Amino acid sequence: MSFKHSVVWPVSLLVCLNTIPASAQTPAPAKAGAPDACKLLTQADLQALFPGRPVDSKGPTLSPIFKGPQYNESCMYTVKVPSSTSKSELTKFASINTVLWGGETDGPRGSAATFASIRSTREKVNADPKLNHKIEPLTGLGDEAFLETSDFTITARVRKGDLIYVVNLDTYSPQTRPNVIALATQAAKRWQPGTGMVDASAPVATNGSVDIPEDTRTSSAAPPDQWPDACALLTPEDMHAVFADMKIDPPRKVMAQLRHESRIDHVEALPKPIRCIYSTSRTDIIRGEKRFAVYDASVSISTMAANDDLSKKYYKIARNTGEGSADVPGLGDEASSSIMNSIVIRKGRLVLEVRVSGGDRDRDLHDDGTRRVNELARLVNAKLP
């Protein structure tokens, strides 16, 4: 068995539904002469100022319903620009917002008084030196205008007759300021007091290219010519002094490069080896059987930092990475040793490691390596500047 359900509407409600005016069911058309933010600042304007860069429109934002017939009150765009510090691109925002239009110019509630109040408020807010904001007047733009600059955004606030609008552009390079002024000037040309929107007499001036901001970062490493020679810090003479009872192979030198990461990576070869390794060996006869003792002794330059503060930071990293557990007095500015027969030394901007590896599974050989690494570290330390 099935049941059919139906809804019986009260007659009064049916009458109301049938008599709702069409204007309440669909958005009312904008008032004649209303501003259109996306026509005051167009995608074509941004494409002219950022030639060859992707410009996307985020579309308009309608004015609030309580203001009456709706219009495009604001409009936002994104621009992709190259980064000065990486191969990626940065997204910058550009926007325009209409604050006031259609009223009187003069009087306590007119656009001139409103604009004066806006300027006074911004001056009070930006008087705080911690904000690092700057306000400056703009001449030749509308009836009055001023520019507000922060670390992240440049904003032009403009009044032309009854219209007050704000143009924002995220800071990118020294080109940002003239771009903001160009956009705000073009918007002023598209508004005629008493008439509303008009066509600009000419398109916005086109930039020939997009500035790439200078990479102002400083290198964390010292220049290549300041890096020491690892094989000059641990010489064959040092090895013979500590490993006189063993065969010592010629040193193996390890070269390296400094990589500077930026929009275009730059690589510099270090002219001197950053690691020097000596292989040593000895054959012992213990209870009629051969036993081989093999060590690798090395000096590795972890970094030659740009300053002492950075070297202290890198020393802590090297110490923690090598599981350094004991301070070693009398070496460099600070030094520590680990159970792996490694000693990390910091002297000024230089951080290096002295290591004797081998005998990890033989207590006697391991303890012998501990003695030798401490002797080598003191010989290396004597050569540090």
C-alpha cells in the first residue's frame, strides 16, 4: 500500500507568493552613473605595467545591499612576478576599492570632508614609528590624493569630485610606486563628476619590462679565498709524529664548491681542499696470528662562516650531529669530542673536525684511536690562525 503526500498552502501565502515584485526576486540594476571598480582598474592596465607576466582577475565584489542598487564596489587581480631569491614566482595582489560616490562635494558630509577625515585618521595611525609607514601627498591626481607606503603594500587614496577610491599594490621593487600612481591616475581619467564612468582618453603607459628586485641577502659563508687548506692543517709530518708505528699512505684531497642559491644559482669552486684523509695500516702478530690495524685520519672543514655568530651556530650543529658529549679544553675557542673519536673545533669563523676512524669493534684499537685523535687535534690547533 502506498500513500501520496501533498502540501496544502494557506490561501494568504499563495497570494503573497504570486504577488512578490520581480525587482525583489532579481538583483536591481545599478544606478546610472555608478562606479565600476573593474573598469576603473582593468586587467589590461596591469598587463601593460607587467608585460609578459601572468595577470589574473579575481573578479568584482558587489556593494552591500543596504547601499541600494548594487554596483561593482571593488575589484582584485593577481600578478605573477619573478623572485629575486629563488626560481619560483611570487604572487602579488592589486586592487581598487570605491569608498564613496554620488554625494555632495562640499559640506560636513561631502566627499571633501570625508577625504580629509580619512587622511587625518591615516596620519594618526602611521605616526607610530614601529609601523614603518610613510605618507606623502600626490599632486596632479584627481582633486586631492596621498600615497601611503609600508613594507608590504603601497596605497594611493584619491578623491575626484564626489568619488573617493583606494588603489593597492603589493610591494615588489622600486617599480611598485610609479605603477600605483599610474593605476590611480588612469582610474581618475575614467570618472567624470556629475556623469560617472567615462572612457579614458588614452591607455595606461606601458612598461618596457618588469624589474627584478635586487637580492640583498648576504652569504653565510666567507669568500672562497678565505677558506683554509685542510692538507696544510694536517700535514704528513703531523701524521708521522702520531702514526710513526704505521704505514701512512699519501693524503687524499677532497675539493668542494660554494653554492649561492638565488634566482640564478651561482657556484664558486673552493681553491683549496676542504678535507684531507690519510689511510694508515699495521700488521701485528698476536699469539701467532696476524691482526690488521687500519685507521683513517682526517681533517674536514665544516665551514668558514661569514661572521663569528654564524660560526657559533654551525659549531652547535656540528657538535650535535657528531653527538659531541665532552668539552675539550685548550682547543680553539671551543671544542668537543665524541665517542666516535671525532673532535670538533671552532676557532673564530672556522669550524672543523679532526677524526680517526677504525677499530670500532676492537676496544684496544678504539682506545688507541682516541689517544691519536687527541694528539692530532692539538697539532692541527697549533696551525689555526
